[in-house]
Amino acid sequence: MEVFQHYELRKDAQSDEYTLIVYADNYLSEFGEELGTINEKETSILSVAKKMLHDRYPTLKVKLIKVMVGGIAVTAIPFMMGSPTSAQAAELSSTSVQSQTSNSVFYIVKSGDTLWNISQKYNSSVDQIKQANKLASDTLNLNQRLIIPQAFHKVATGDYLTVLAKKYNVSVDAIKEANNLVSDSTTLGQILIIPKLINTNTGTSNSNSTPSTPTNQTGKYTVVSGDTLSAIAKRYGTTVDNLKSTNGLSSDSIYVGQILTIPATGSTAGSGSSQTVSTPVSYTVVSGDSLSIIAKKYNVTVNQLKETNQLASDIIRVGQVLTIPSGQVVNPTPQTSTNLSTVEKNLQTLGYYAVPATTGSTSVSTTQAIQTFQKDYLLPITGNADEATTTAINHVLVKKTLVNDTNNYLGVPYVWGGTTPSGFDCSGFVSYMFNKHGVSMTRNTSAGLFTTGTAIQRANLQPGDLVFFAVNTPGTISHVGFYMGDNQFISATSSKGIAAYSMDNSYWSQYYVGAKRVY
């Protein structure tokens, strides 16, 4: 489990001593250790910090550990290790996480602040601020730290942090701070928050971004002060009802910074030329869906879906309403003997189809096998190998292989922040295994993973589902693992590394919170 989000080493201006600043989550959910070790928050932080410093900076002279929660120092723990070498001092100088200038990547919430007025002040949107800060509601707390995003950038080839810093006119340290990075390494496809820099003296943004102006690029329009749906509809030659339908609006209310999809042909504001925009449709996500399946169905690309719906990852949830940017529904391929034969073979592999030989045609055995699978995986029980069912079968095959593979990592040691076979933490193990088996998953925390996927009751658990535990604070997620079947789960524990336990284990069962199916 992750004990703190990230850290900073700050050198004393008058000596060769350092202060280690630890940034913990807002609810102190990651302080505790596992399986009966001391649960006092200071002892836990101290032990983790000592190990980290010993491994990475063994001769560094650290005099104090400060624990920060939501921008507030909640405790200071006296500490001392050796003095740093010149090489380590140089490394610290070049990789310090937080800028020493008066600019910060964080906005500190003041009395009377709301997400709405903050988004207006910094020319952002409520949804973007919530996404950048992983907020589940619009509620803010006094002195809470918020990242104000100027962009969500998907890392491509050649996108080094120095390149991105120059492109967006921010520092490398600011990008690292906003994304909890402890090194300059990035991975292809990684989504990075590009923050606006906040002047801590004036509270204003030092970003070079300018106030939004009416634009209609690739069918998009960003709402500015004074806009109404009727004014936008008139400008682009459409109707208010079309705008509301296209964007899933239940009222005429819009807000500054909101990005609207323009549903019909209209002229770009300020130009004499016209721009054709394909009419989008809405689609509600069902169990078994993935962006690639939906993209294929509607003859669009995954990137178009993500851009239109402002998605930072490929993860979608059942019941989510997506806007399809263009294209028409492609009728599903009729159920043929070929794909039925494949379905039978796959169900045979999964233990649902007991007949030794596949028939490739509809039969009582085939229908019963499909119905049993649909019941187990909470799909409509039709007995037909429809697209949602065949997709779910394919996903289960992947998870079956993944779960079997987890046994190859038993005993791999626990390493805080670890995402490789040299050492894992709990969420690092989850992301590594999914990505190894072809399921794209960006690095997330156990608490972050709990906000994704479809909730699954314990009675309906299937191999590959994620199980979650609140070890330190009731209701606050701090650990995650894979359900293996037969009432067993496997995860990265700080006491035994990768280890499997019964769901009824006397320690773990008391902290079990719930499960999610994310693929």
C-alpha cells in the first residue's frame, strides 16, 4: 500500500542539512503498516522515510521530517542521518520537486471559494479541476490545495519533461509536482496534468494562457462570459434543443470554460468560411463495453471518443453516457457458425461448455453455457452470443491468464512506489499485471482504482476482479489486490511481498470494503 503520495528534500540555506517534506493524502489513509505492525502514524512515516532515505540517499544529513496534508503541516518529526556526498547534493538540486520561487502549482482554498468561482478566475472548468484533483464532489475545504490544469497531455514519442515544460511555459518541477513524479521518466500514453502556476503572493495565474475566445475547432466551442445556449445556437446555425441533446444537458445552464460539441453545420465565429461538423449521437455504456468496441461500432477512433468526451484514460463505467462524435452505427455482425464455434471453445476454456466437441451451431448446450456465463458476469441472460457477451468472454480469458500469472510473482518484495518485478506496492502490482497482459492501465493509487470500474458484490466475485481494503481508517481505501477465485486474493503486502490470502483471513476480512470489475 502507498504510505504517502510524494516527497521533497529541501536544503537548509545556512547549513548542509535537509528537511524531508512528505505529502500525505487528505485523510491520512496511507500511514498504517500491514499485518499487525505498529500503526502509529509517526512511527509508520518514520520507518518508511528511513528506508527510503537509506536506499536512495544513504549518507544524507536529514534533520527533520515534515508531514503535509492538504497544504497544512500536521506534524514534524526530528530525524538525523549522515551528511550527503557532493553527487547526492547535485542530484537533489536538480530533482527538487517544489519550486523555491513564489509560484506554486497549488491554489489554496480560501473562505467563500467554490469550484465555480475558482474555475472562472483561472479560465478553467469545474470538471477539469475535479479531474485534476480526483474530486468526487464539488465540496471544498478551507486551505485545501488544488491543481488548476491548463491541459491534460498524453505523452507521445519525444515528449520529455523538458520538452513539455517549454511547450506549456512551466517548469519541469511544476509538472513533476502536479503529477507526483519522483523522477523525470515518462511512459508513452501516460496522461500528465500540465498545471497553471499560481502566484502565491497575488493568487493570480502565471500561465501564458489567455482568456478563452469563441472558437469552433473540430466541432468544439468553449463557453465564455456572457454566453447563452441561444446565442451559441444562433452563432453556429443550430438550435438550443440540438445543443442540449448533443451535450447531454438537462437544462439551459452552462458555465465559463465548459466545452460544448457543436452538432450541426455552422460558420466559425469571426470568419467568413463555413465548417462542417458531423452530428454526434449519445451512447450509454453497458457491461462488457470498452472504448475500442464502441469506436468500432460507430466507425470512429478511440482518440476521437476520448477527445470528444474529455477522457484522460481508456477507463469507462457502466451507465456512463458518451457523445459519439461522428459516423453511423455499424450493424453487428450476424451470429455465424464460425464465431459460435469460437465462443464455444472459449467457454470450454473457462469451464462453462462441457461438451467435448464444439458444434458451431445453436444448441441447448451452447445456449445453457452462454446463459450461465451471462448470469455469473451480470449480463442480460439471453443465451445469445451478442457483442457484449463475446467481449466479456474475451476479457475473462485475459483475466484468467493474468490471475494464473500472478503466482509467478509470489515472494517478490514490497517496494513503496514499485511497479516492476524487482519490487511492487499494491497498486503498482495491479497496473503492472494489467499492462503486461495487454490491458492499458495508467498508474493509480488503490483509492483511485476504487473510483473506477463496476461495483461487484462479494457473492458475485470472479477471478481478476479487484478487491479493496481500508486498513487504517474505516471507509478510506488503502490496499488493493486481485481476486483469484476459491475465496483467495493476491496482493503486494509490506510484510511478505506478493502473497495470497483467504478472503476470510482474520486480519484482512475485518478491513474488506468492496470490489470492482475494471475490465
